[in-house]
Amino acid sequence: AQSVTQLGSHVSVSEGALVLLRCNYSSSVPPYLFWYVQYPNQGLQLLLKYTSAATLVKGINGFEAEFKKSETSFHLTKPSAHMSDAAEYFCAVSGGNTPLVFGKGTRLSVIA
Amino acid sequence: EPEVTQTPSHQVTQMGQEVILRCVPISNHLYFYWYRQILGQKVEFLVSFYNNEISEKSEIFDDQFSVERPDGSNFTLKIRSTKLEDSAMYFCASSEGQGIGSPLHFGNGTRLTVT
């Protein structure tokens, strides 16, 4: 079975500051990990995914995430926040052919 | 870029009524899914569908729920007798294949409000 915990339901950063959204997972099998983003009134869009290749994964819009097995973490980062990054971010885990299990989501606000 | 489309964007219904949420998956996709998100809670898996039958379902997907692909393009979720606790955002998704090599493409969701 898999589960995901996202620390912080709301994160607020200044424009140009580092974005760090935290995700910890639990999985009984080697996990596949994902970050999705949801902009207002839109669906969930895949940002990036970890599939057991490189532990540092680069995604769209300058985001990246690092898989750390020892910490069971898959935190999402971006060096410099932009106003357009304001959205809801969801971490998700899968065991391969099992359905995606999502976290509760973290709302990112970017302050000018 | 092809999209998953969902209609309506917002549905209001009275408790006990039947609702049908509609989705048009991406045309060459073979796997279809429904997820839901109760306000302030996690996005939860409901059901997956492949080859005209349910391939997996969660414990949430009880006898009140059913899915159908009536005409080769639409994928519907029916709730027979809605309850207040069915109020949520319902997301449809589709994928070309199964597994991590085929990411899910989500629609914009239907917000269901049961009064």
C-alpha cells in the first residue's frame, strides 16, 4: 500500500524566493512519485515524475524534485518563484500498475 | 494538445437524486479513471476502467456508483442516490497505457454540490 503526506497546506513565498514544497511517502514496493499542479479552474497537470532512474528529476516551469529513499521524501523545489507559480500542488505515489495515491495538496501563494 | 473534457463544470442536486457526470477522454487513450476531492481533503481514487469493464475500484466506489462508456467517446460516472457527503470535486482522467510510462491526463473537474 502507498500513502503520501504533504507538509503544509499553504505555503507563501515572495516573488524571486526559493519554493520548497514538502512531500513524504510510504510504500511497500519501490515507489513511482509524481508532482501535479492545479491552476485555478483547471485540471491536474503533470509537473514531473520519478521512475527509478535519476534521483533528481527536472520538470516543467523550472521545477525539480529529488528522491531521497533514506528520508522517504520527494520535495519539490524551484530556485526563484514567479507570480504565475501560484497554484495547488499535489504529490502522488504509485506502485507501478496501482492507482495513483495523492496527498492533500499544498496551496502556493506568491507575493509581489 | 488533446484534452480531457468534463461536463458540467458545476452540478447542484438534491439529496437522493441521481446525477451523471460526463467525461470525454483523449481519443486514443484506453484507460479511464475517476477521482474525487472532498473540500480540504485528499484527491481520492474511485475507479479505473479498461476494455469496457472496471479494472480496479476503491472502497469508496460502492453500489451507489457506476461507470459506463456508452458510445465509445464518453465516459460517465453515475451516482444513483446522492448523499450530502458526495459533495466534492470529481476528476476524470485517461491514459494511453497502464503504469508509470503512461501518465494520467486529467480534466478540469466537475464540482458536485448535494443539498
